[in-house]
Amino acid sequence: MKKNTRTWLGAIFLVAAVGMSAQGCGYIGKIKAKDRLNKGASAYNRGEYDDALKLLKEAMELDPDSEQVKLFYAATLYAKYSLSGEETFAREALAEYEQIHQGDPANADAVAYIAVIYGNLGDKEKQREWTLKRLELPGVTDRSKAEIYYTLGQGYFGDSFELTQKYRVTDDPPAANVPEDQLTPLREAQRRAMEYLNQAIALDPEYADAYTYLNLTYREQAKIEKDLSAKKALVKQADEVRANAIELNKLKAEQKAKEPPPATP
């Protein structure tokens, strides 16, 4: 009986020792990973991206569950892409951010960077899809939502302007002879621009930039309006919105002028 008891206790101590050893290794790995992370961040700040990538990759191997390390690694890949223009780095960064998103759908940095990278890769639909996902993130403020809607509206205005400029006739009155087969997608781009810009203004009635692009979108609509009276009505609306934007910018400048100068050290 005593022998069995000693054997049983010995087995328990062995299991405990193995568990403590494993925990110790995990702890040491995290310490080493933190060291690599700090050194990688320093290399990143110095613009030494190759060194940063090497150190951060080591950190990920030492602590595969660290979201902070993954975010730094992905950001460094994107910085490398921004510096070199090599698409491979953009796609690698995209893969890293998508993996982070899968593990943590509420990570705002991952969602924002995925949208930006898709835009850099020329995939407007994916860019817009991920930009809209930012609206679903917890804690997003009305101001942030207004900026997201503004970004989307500005992008759709750009789609319209890019096309109408190819067939521009005059600016006063706005007119463009856009081919019939391209009018449907053009009107859809203008509709979406209007929708998102108005949503931005609803959330922030003093959003001067949103009013500016709303003015320009009315003019885009006027370019393809064949009815002269309807065209004039669109231009009138554009002028009213533009006046609002000018007034808001004027008030903003006056408020800024009244602010005390920053304290000097």
C-alpha cells in the first residue's frame, strides 16, 4: 500500500514538474518575444524595415498568440510596401491583417488597414466593403461614422467625375455627352455619393468638406441632365450647398484665429 502511495505521489510530482517546466518555457518565450518586439519597434521607428521584419518574425515565433506583435509585423510589411511600391509586401500585409481580423473582428486597426490596402491594390469594391465594416466596430463615434460616410461619398464622386471628364462639353452650364451605355453606372455612382455625403452631414451638420463634395456631386448630376430647367435647378442646389460650405469654413477659420497660441517650451 505504501509502495503504491509513493508511486502515485511520484507520478503527481512528475506531472506537476512537467507542467511547471512548460509554464516556465512559455513565460520565457513571452519575455524573449517582448524583447524582440521592442527592438523591432525601434528598428521600425528608424525606418530600418528589414531589421524590424526579422525581429518581429522572431517575436511571432516565440509568442504566436500575441496580437500586438502581429499588428506590428503587418504594419511593417505595409511600411515596406509604401517605401518600395512592391505589391508582394502589400499582399503579405493584407494576409496578416485578415488573419488578425479573423481572430479579433473588433480590431479597428485591422479593418482600417484592410480597406486601405485593397484601395492601394485597385480593388474599389473590396475597399468600400471593408470601409463599411468600420461602421460595425464597437465604440465607433458619430464623428468617426461621419468621416467614414464622407470617405465613401468622396470616392463615388471621384468615379463620376473621372467618367464625365472624358466627355466634358462645358462647365457653364455643366454638360458632358456621356454614352448611353455608361449612364446607368454613372447615375448609380452619383446616387451613392449623394447618399453617403448626406449621411455624413446628418451626423455632423458642420462638416464643411462633406458640403463641398455634395456641391460637386450636384454639378455631376447637372452634367448629364438633358432638361434645361432641371439642370438649372441642380446648379442652384449646388450653389446653395457651396455657399454653406464657404460659410462653415469661414466660421472655422474665425474660431481658429481666436484660439490662444500654443505654449512655447
